[in-house]
Amino acid sequence: MKTWTNIAAATFTCVTLAGCAGAQTQDSNPQDPWEGFNRGVYSFNDTLDRYALKPVAQGYDYITPTPVQEGVGNFFSNLGEVGNSFNSLLQWKLTNAGTSIGRLLINTTLGLGGFLDPATRMGIDQHDEDFGQTLATWGVGSGPYLVLPFLGPSTVRDTAGMPVDFYTDPVTYIDHDVTRWSVRFIDLVQARASLLGQEKLIQGDRYSFIRDAYLQRRAFLINDGRSGKDPFGSDDLEFDDSDFAE
């Protein structure tokens, strides 16, 4: 479920990081040379979400008890450990790969097929990886920011990685078409419903906020949460008396 869950949710999950960092104030971004095209696709997606997906997600959120929603979310997150393991191996992150495989085994067995998450309670944290991150690790540049119809924010590199993510998604291999698409739909609605409360973090121009926050989030994931060098945390700063003059 890596492709559908992460991409469908990215438009809204990315605002968490940006909301904590502060509102985006700059509309232009050098990574978005196709802004005119992207804004058109964003407008289409936003309309589709506003009049179709969001109302369904709100109805689902209203009638579905929180424990059930958490269980459904855990189930799809557990399926995502297949892709996490695969991409961790491709990136030579053997510890992360072992962690993802361990989470998959623990949550599938002790967690009643993944509806519970005993692995997290045991201190075994999830490491989200996808093939876009793998390509970045291999030195492939991100390319321009790109908004995809139905799927939302991406980059050229992340878009190129989607077919691999699709084939590492266990749901892809469900033979019965109705069942397969029903499972995907439930995943999409669950992901959207779980993020209804985060929309209030969006400030100013929605398009630019979501774009910049998405790119920040991807950089955060690709760098495994490591931030850049803090100039104020180094010993390279030099001061003279003029810096302290009134």
C-alpha cells in the first residue's frame, strides 16, 4: 500500500512538518518550473477532494469508532513494511531492513494480521522507505516538482519510482479485481480521514504551502531525519567588536 497511502496522504501529511517549522511565506520555488501546469492539476485534485473524497472520509470518520480506524491504519501500515524492507535492502540499510522485516512478522502474528501494532509498543519503530528514496540514495536528482492527477504532489524522480512501489505493494497481487480495488479504496479513505484535523495547519496560499512542505518532507525522509549543518552549532563563527556595538 506504499504508493497509494503515501501519495494520497502526502498533500496533507506534509503540512505537519511545515506547520511545526512555521508558515511558508515565499510563493515561488526554484524546484517548481512547471508551476502553471501544476496549479491547474492541483485545482482539479482539490475540487475532486472537496466534493468527493473529503465528504466520504468525513462520513467514514463520523461512523467508524477510533479503535477501528486505528486498526485499519495499522493494517495498511503493516503491509507497507514489505516495501520498507525491499527499499532498505536496496539502499544497503541492513539494520532498517531487519527492523522492517521484524515489524512485519511481529505485527502479522502477535498483532492479529497487522490490525494491532505490538512492534511499536516494543520499541521497534517504523522506517518509511520507497523507491523514490532509493533512487535518491543512488544519486538520482529529484527533478522538478510535479503534481499528478488524482495522486497529488510528487517529483520527477518520485514519479519514476511509483511502478516499483506498485509492484512491492502486496495488494497488487490480489487476483479478484473487486476485492483489490475495494481494499485500495478503504486505504485511501482511511488515509484521508486520519488527516482531516491537519488541514488547519495550512496557511496562506494552499498550493505553495503544500508544495514547499511536501518537498521539505521528502528531503527529511531521504536524509533519514538528519538536518543540514547548523552554522550556529559550529566553531567557525568569528565575531569582532562591531558585532556587539549598540
